[in-house]
Amino acid sequence: MEKIRASIIGGSGYTGGELIRLLLFHPNVELCEITSESLVGKYIYKAHPNLRKSTNLKFSSLSEIENCDVLFLCMPHGQSQKSIETYKQKAGKIIDLAADFRLKDLAEYEKWYGHSNSNPTALSEFVYGIPELHRDEMKSSDFVSSAGCNATVSILSMYPFYKEGLVDTERTVIEVKVGTSEGGNKYSASSHHPERSGSLRSYMPLQHRHSAEIVQELSFDEKISVNFSATSVDMVRGVLATIHLFTNEKLNDKDVWKLYRKYYYDEPFIRIVKEREGIYRYPEPKLLIGSNYCDVGFAVDDTSNRIVLIGAIDNLMKGAAGQAVQAFNIINGLEETTGLTFPGFHPI
Ligand SMILES: NC(=O)c1ccc[n+]([C@@H]2O[C@H](COP(=O)([O-])OP(=O)(O)OC[C@H]3O[C@@H](n4cnc5c(N)ncnc54)[C@H](OP(=O)(O)O)[C@@H]3O)[C@@H](O)[C@H]2O)c1
């Protein structure tokens, strides 16, 4: 089979680095160009030292980018919508990792991002990028907007409950603990080592934009609301979501097992993690580092209708590059797991 020619815009950043790592070893991909304005002409390993000897490619400039089959966009928010028409001239298929085209309702986009979207028609062209929810739409689409990392783990943890109409929709509380790489590779006062090391910082107790994605994806018969908070913790990669979900009727352990199995038994990248003993009884982000898995677990509160859902991912993998490659496989008619079937590390 002829290889699919893929290029990456914004490849010197953290999600770009993970995409390069995945695509270099993907059996159906020829990785063509990777752009960085700050490192143009330099070897890829200058930004991604883990890839030394894996490739001799150098960074190109945006102005040099040639036509290819698939373009991955890994730029800061707001850039894709400005130049999407130019990118469409370069490639028939596009996967955007930023938030530019995730929200389908323009008014919601404006509310959460505080400005109008400069390419509103593209909002409906791009399929929201969680394959477990949208693989059928992806099969007939050329454009995918990868989901936010916190949204991904939250949605996957809760999806079966909302889809089945089991949730008391006013009461859900989601608390995510996130690693530093979520913020990308640009330095800031808050990422300065003395300020960041050892910290446990409530950085977004309210108004996190990923709430809007969760509401969009989990509203079926009615528009739901969720109470979402994010805390940054002292780790580089990983997201742990602890979700307090209240059901309309009391469920027990067996019911929840049955529900998760119904939706996720055949899912190649979702694992149900709930053990009675040992230290790894629930999902833990550390074990997922570098892998495309999303682990989901739960504990049922005997005294109320509350179920605590626990979800974990690597934000740069299932929350970004891994999810994007999964979508790439689908839109190109490949086996969905191609180039992604490896576990994380242990111990790490
Ligand atoms: N980090 C995560 O966990 C995560 C997860 C899911 C989604 N995302 C989203 O994915 C996108 C990339 O995130 P990241 O963490 O990889 O960010 P990053 O580490 O800051 O990298 C951003 C990249 O974009 C390039 N860039 C900056 N301005 C540009 C412009 N105007 N035109 C073209 N390229 C430009 C930068 O390259 P040069 O400056 O060298 O040109 C750099 O390679 C963001 O929209 C982010 O929200 C991130």
C-alpha cells in the first residue's frame, strides 16, 4: 500500500513532538514536513531530543510547506481558524489539535472564547475528535478537531451514564488534576521551577473552557450542566479526573460494571480498572504515560446515589497526539489501532 504523506504545522511543541514520535513509526505514513518558525532549518531532535537518530528531518518554515495527504495542526489556539482555507489547499484531510473548531455552536464558542470565530463555517465541517463517540462520522469526513485533554478523560468516564439517561444532570462535579505539559512548551511565571515545583495549584476552579466540550458531547435529550474545576499538580504528563456523578436511581457495582462493559468492552483503548486489592485499584495517569489508553474506574457510594468515577489519560497521547493518530487511521480507512498498540511504562 502506498504510504500516506503527512505533515505537521507547529511541530516544535509538545503535541507536535508526540505526533512525530508516533508517525515516524507508523507503518502507513511518510512523514514529510514539520514546521517551526523558531527552529527552521534545525534538526527535529533539537526540539525533541528523544528523537535523536530516529529521523534526519529538519524543521521547515510555514512558507515552504508543500502539498500532502494529511496535515496535522498543532498551533496555539486561534491560529487554525485564521488560515484553515490555506491549509485546505495543501491537504485533502486535516486534523486540528487546537480548540478552534471543537464547539459546534457559534454562540457557545463566542461565550467561552470571548471572541467570534473567524471561520464559523468550519465549525460544522470538523468532526469532534473522540473516536469512541464519533468514529462513524469520521469515516465519511476529511476534517477532525481533536478534543481537549481534560474534556476527553471526563467525557469518556461519563459517556455511558449520560447516553443511557441515568444521570441527575444538575449535580455532576468534575475535578481534574493536570500535569505541566498541558500548558505547552512556552515558559511563564507559573512554570518557573521555584514557583511550580512542589506546588498543588487550583488554577481554574470555575469557567474552564473544556466544560463547554463536555456539555456539548453529553447533552442528549436536554442541555446538561457540569461543575468543573482544574488543579495543576507536580507531574509533567497526565490527567486524573475524579467525578462525582449522581444517578436518578440507585446503581450498584454490578450495574456499573455492566454499563461500562456494554460501551467499552470492544473499545481497543479504554480499560476498566477496578481491583479489590493492591495499590493499583483505580486508574492512575503515571501508568499511561506514552500510551493511548484511557483508564476508567469507579466506586459506588452505598449511602447515596453518588458514584465516583475515576478516569486517567496521558494528556499528550489520548488527550492529543494519540487521539489524533486514532482519528487519522479512521479517516484514512486504516485499522484504528495502527501505530498505537503499545502500553505505558512500569515502573516509571
Ligand atoms: N499540551 C497539551 O496537553 C494539549 C492537549 C490537547 C490539545 N492541545 C492543543 O494543541 C495545540 C498545541 O499545543 P502544544 O502543547 O503542542 O503547544 P506548544 O508546545 O506551545 O507548541 C505550539 C507550536 O505552535 C507553533 N506556533 C506558534 N505560533 C504559531 C503560528 N502563528 N503559526 C504556526 N505555528 C505556530 C510553535 O512553533 P514555533 O514557535 O517554533 O514556530 C510550536 O511548535 C494547542 O492549541 C493546545 O491547546 C494541547
